[in-house]
Amino acid sequence: MARQGRRGFTLIEILIAFAIMAVALVTLLRVFGGGLATTARLERSSAVLSLARSTLERVGADIPLVAGQQSGVTPDGMAWVLDIRPAGLIDAQGVPTAQLLPYEVAITVSAAGVSPVTLTTLRLAPQAQPSGAADSDTEPTQPDTP
């Protein structure tokens, strides 16, 4: 007796369908996993940049604007180095009347898994008056007595 019509799938057809579905699922999982890793790396890079920018904003307000180097590590593992030095744009001894001197302020922030970020800016600071130098605006003048 011959079979009139085939109904259903054979075992080989089902195995091939499962294999195709498995390859498609593995590909999708890799794409989503890569996307998650990229998102995490971008969030870390954003945090590094944010720390660098906020530290630069604090220089002159919370952080004294004096030549030198400071460093530290945040609780979440970001290392930072702040370098403040005279900018060398003008010679302070050559221009003794300069009220403000430029300082170059550079911050480098690094964290695991992202490239280090370095930001640099110029800040102005009052020039220290030499000791014994009198400022005519702040010293009262003595009236002439006959």
C-alpha cells in the first residue's frame, strides 16, 4: 500500500531547522553582547571626561592655583593627575607691573578599559607682590604738615 500524501516533517528536516535557528540565535546574542560592551565602555569614557572637566572647573575655586602636581584615585578606580605650571607666555620679571600671570593647567584621567583623557586650559592668577614693595593704591598717604 502506497502512501497517498506526506504529512508532517521528517526528523532530518526538524534537525536542520533547529541548526539554522541555533546559528541565528548565537549571532543575535553576539550582536547584543557587543552592544552592551560598547555601551559600558562609552559610559566609562563619559565618566572619565566628566571627571576631567569638573576637576578643571574646580581649579582656582576649590583647588588652589599654584604651580605643582597633584594626583589621586577616585573610589570607582579612575586615576587622575593635575599639573599646574606657569604658562611662559610672558616673563614675570620682564613685566613687573603685570597684575595677573597665566598658568597652564592640565588634567589627565585614566581608567581601566578606556583611553586616558587629557584636557588643558589656561588660568589667570594674581602675581605675588615682592616683599617690601609698596602699592600706592593701598597705602595711605601722609598729609603734609607745616
